[in-house]
Amino acid sequence: MKPLARALALAAGILLAAPGGAWAQTSAAPNWPDKSVRMVVAFGAGGTLDTLARIVSQKLSEMWGQQVVVENRAGAGGNIGAAQASQAAPDGYTLHFGAQTLAVNVTIAPYKGFDPVRDLEPIVFVGTAQDVLMVPPEFPAKTVQELIDIAKKRPGELNYASAGPGSSGHLATVLFSELTGVQLQHVPYNSLSQGVMDIMSGRISVWIVTLGGHLGNITSGKVRALAVSGESRAEQLPNIPTFKEIDVPFVAETSWYGIFAPKGTPRHIVEKINRDVNAVLALPDVKARGTTLGYRFAGGPPERLGELLKSEIVKWAEIADKASLARR
């Protein structure tokens, strides 16, 4: 048995035997997959979502002996790729590597004829990406509380960057503003590199963004990190507190990722993909790379992802209504 196959088999066995997380292993389709599998990502190449999809797809390709091809189908805030994936044949050969936009778009950018709960089959909750709140290096606030105090004294004057309306950074900042009672001015960017330059120069005051792509700028001092989301500190930034530590009610990561299939995909195929992805997430090299890039892996049965999607739809609908983002 090859080393990767041995590692995957061991990881799968550990996961299936784990207390509290175990679920029955059923017989999978013996000949599936017998050709390449398409993994649709509804955003462009190179982003946080695309990077994670390629890490998982590479390992699945090695495990299955069939190519898992990542296909980027960007447009309409993630709706186009998700809708197209949902319309494919429900045979396991088209999957969708989705994100929190599936839940968000139901309220702020509904797509005619597409409903993620109705049209997609949850397979596995892959994980989350840790958020970080950054400010320019010369910004007067050295802590989140100091930032909040400044923002409250100057309502609507401080601006913040995002990749556009409905993006994870936009929604994370909307949530932060709602929870802390501050008013910030939204500045969306088509070019994230321009946004990075603007926060370095001080043209942008605040940016809440997924951690992985910005570690270099933080550690070099080109931007200053004030806090990270999640229950524990980022291993790469051990001196930066979590929001929870400083009693700011912004705890959970806003970016999450999961694998879906078209509704009606046979259960035995769903279960096989679920087991195999859980095994991939347990591989030491995948875990190590995930830590470096700021991912926090989750795993679990398909039902965990289905419940997450439904709860996130409710959460973001409430937040969008409060922030006047909902489209009716």
C-alpha cells in the first residue's frame, strides 16, 4: 500500500472510531469514481476559498486515482457557479465547493431559480477561515476598544475595505459594527491589491479579512492586527488577542466552507465523499498547511453542513435586515 493510501486509511479509521463523531460506514459505489470529478468554485482563482478547494481536491485525486478538477465559475457573488453546479447530473461527478455566500445571497442577492437548501445536497463541512481586524501601521488605535472609541466619536468618518457587497469582509464588518454600535463607511474594491496598498498608506482605516492572505503584511509591520476571531489565538500571531479575550462580541469566524452536490445525489456516494474528505482533513500535512493559512477544519457528517447552512441563512437575514442590506 502506498504511503498516502496508508495515511488516508488510518485517518479514516480514526475518524470513524472517534466518540461523539462516529457514524456508520455504509457500502460505497465500488466503481465510483471511474472518471474525473469536477469541483466547481464560484469565485476566481487564488482566493481563500479557491486555495482550500485545491488543497482538498489534490488529495482526493491521489486517493481516488481520478483527477478532481477545480473549475472556477465566478459571477453574481457566487450565485452563478453554485446554480450551475446544482443543475448538473446528480451522480457525484459534479461537486460544489461552497462558502458562506450560499447563506448570505438568499437574502441580499437572491438568484432566480436557485435555492441552496432545495437544490444542493450537503456532503461535508470543511471548515472556517479565521478573521483578523487590521488597521494602518500609523493608526492611533492600538487596541480594538480604542478603535471603537474613536469610531463612536467620529460616526461614519472611518472607512473600511472589502471585496464588495456581500463578501465575507463586508459582512464581517457589518456584523462587527452591529455588535459594537459603531458606524463605518464601506469602500468596496474590485482589486484587493489596491485595498492592501490603501490600508498600508492609511487611506483605509479598518479591514476585517481572512487571515491567511495577509500574514506577511502583518508580521512585517506593514499593517497592524488588533484582534482575531475564533475561540483561540492564531498560531501564527500568538501575541494578537481574540475578540473573546477582550470582551468584544465578535467571536465566530464569518467565512466557512463546505462541499455540496446536486440534490438527489445517491446517499452512498455522499457518504463515501464525506468519509474521504474527513480523512483528508485529518492528514498531518493538510492540517499543518491549514494552520499556516488560517483555516480551521471541521468535518463531521453531512447533516452538520446542512444544519449550518440553514442556521446561517437565518443569521444573515437578521443582520441584513438590521443593516438595510436585504433585497426583497
